[in-house]
Amino acid sequence: MRKTEIETDPFELSERPFNKPMFGTESMDAVERKVWNGGGLEAGRPASRRKRLYLAGTALTALLVCCAVLFMGPLGDKANGTIRDLTTPLYPQRVEAKEGLMLVDDYSMSMVGQKMEYYSGGYGRLVVDPRFKMVQQFRRGDMLYYRLPAIPGFTPNPEISGSDSQTARVIGLPGEKIKIEKGRVYVNGKKLDTFYGQAKIVGLDEAAYFKNMKASGRKDACPPDCVKDTKNYFNANMAEMTVPDGSLFVLGDFWSKSHDSREFGALTQGNIQGKVLGYDEAGARSPHQTFGSGNMWFTGIPGKLGILNGRISTSTPNKIVWHFWGAREEFEGKNLRIEGVHTSDGVKKPVLLQEDGSVIWEYEWGPAYGPLNGADASLPSLIKLDESEQWRLDIYLGGKFFASLFVNAE
């Protein structure tokens, strides 16, 4: 099993700028002997002087390192009233799914940031190590996969989790006191100063979120009531609680899309199913993105084609509303044709259904031009995918290829 590594600067030099030193040790010795001999001193003096210089340089280096440690100390885990996490990577890595590891699909939005992190719809299955089930095996910042607890007063929302399990991040360890004030997480009274220590929406804090909204130029994107609710979200509070022994305090990175310790309290050890290591390196799903439009979330190609996020089943017909972006002439009067290709064999199949349940290649009608969820045109459809795993849906309008979309059937 390969350890997760923190991403480094892609422009960082990995080698010395020269293949070999311009001056070797022998050359330097020869130069120094000439200098010392020219002064009439004994031949053995240079080596002694070099030794003294070496020792002095070593001592100076050690002194500088000690000063740096003393200076950098406050930037470590705990200092100046804050707790910092300098090691947890912002983005998950691709790892090999070796024997003994689990592969899970997570279609919840609990951990998504600006790159839709930990979302299986675009990046593939998550690799989970089931050997991590003890509380003491986890540190702050770790990702875990857990079973939603069955406790009185807590009812999971299927639109948030979609299953009995979910991913979240370890925030508080046994014995620690956790609270949330104005959207900020505090551990033992100290602010958790890291990328996962405050309320965010798809990785954006309050200032960045409203800045992006303003830049979009859409005044209807968030009416006054929406603005009020959103500000309340970014400034949420939670009373302080102490994490019991044998438990962890967990939070999703996208709070409003997560079932976590804010709702059901500390997560007990018995609900932990494993540690999330990253994405399956052999299971990349597609280059398509998940993006927002008109307060809805889509999977597809921003500015061109999208479908609302959700599961696609192999057991029943699936109602899908296609959303299109473009000029009127691209859609009006253009029949919709969809060719389904299962990526395991590359064979094209019809996937559109008529009301009587028969499978056809093409509808005799096309998208209706008019705004819907921020799109320029839309078309409802029924599709049937008879195999699980990944499909490529090739979309044609009026006999002309328009775009391809990757989806995963279950």
C-alpha cells in the first residue's frame, strides 16, 4: 500500500542545476596551497585552516537551524491560540487498490471542494483501508468512511447521503473540546486554522463565494432570502462538546451536504468502516465535471451539456432531463439521438425508451428552447442501461454529433 503524499510545487527543481561541480576538491586544494605557500607558511597549514573553517561553518549552520526551529515553532501544530495542520493534503491522491482494500462509490457531496474532491461521479471509486477501525489509528485531518449511526432523533436525508455510509474528516480526538463559532471550528478553545477548519461551499469561504456570485452577473442566482440563509450558514454556531473516549468528532468539508457530528454527535468506534486513502488509480471515470447552475448541481460539460446529479439504475428506467447551453438554432427542430457505449466492450446500443417501454435510437423531437435551471434548452427523456459500471452516452442533435457524457450505472 502506497502512502498518501502531499502534492509539491510542479515547478520545484528535483536536481542540482549543474551535472557536476565546476571545481573539484583537488582543484580547490591546489589553489589554497598556492595561496598559503605564497605567504611563506608551512604546507600543512591549509588543511588545518579548512578544518577550522568547516567546524565553524557547521556550528553556524546548527545555530541557524536552532533559530529557525524556534521561529517556525509557532507555525506548527499549536501556537498563538491556533491549531494548524501543515501535513494533510488538500487533494486526494490516486492509489493502488491492493488486496484487502475496499473500493466504494461515494456520490454524496459531503467532501467536495472546488475540484469536486472525493466525488465518485467524476473521479472514480474511493480506496478504503478496512484495517483502520480503531479510534487511536486516526489523526486530525484523516478521511474516514463510516456507517451513519442509528440514534433517536437523527434521520438521514437521502438527498445528502444517498446511502447508509458516508465520508468525512476527523476534526476532534478523544478528550478534546470542539465548538463552532461564526463558522469557525475551535479545538480546546483554539481556532483550527486550516483549509477544513471553517464553513465553505464547494471549497469557497464566504467572501470568495459572494465574490464569485457577483462576478457571474446573475442577480437571480441568490435572492434576498437565499443571501440571508447563506450568510447564516457561513456563520453557523455549535455549542462546545467533549469528544468521549472511543469516539471521534467528524465533519464533512461541505457542511450543508454532510451528515456528521454536528447532527449525531461524536462518531463511535463501532461505526468506523475504514480510512479513505484516495482514488483508485485504475478506476478514473471520466474527464467530466460536476458544476453548479441555477442553484442546481450537474454532471457534464460546463456551458454545453449537463444532467442533474443522481444515481442511474440498471433495474428501472431512469428519468433524465437533458440541459443544453448554446444558441437557439442548435436545438430547435433537431431530433435527439443517444448511442450508449458500455466501456467494457465498446458496443453501441440504443438506450432511449418510449412510454410503452420499447427501446429506440432516436426521439422524433428535440430540445425545447427556453431557460431551465440556468440552461438555454432542455429535454426530458427515459433511458435504460442494462449493465452496471461506466457508460459513454454519445448525444446527437439533428443527426449531428453534439457531445459525449460518461455516467455510471448501478
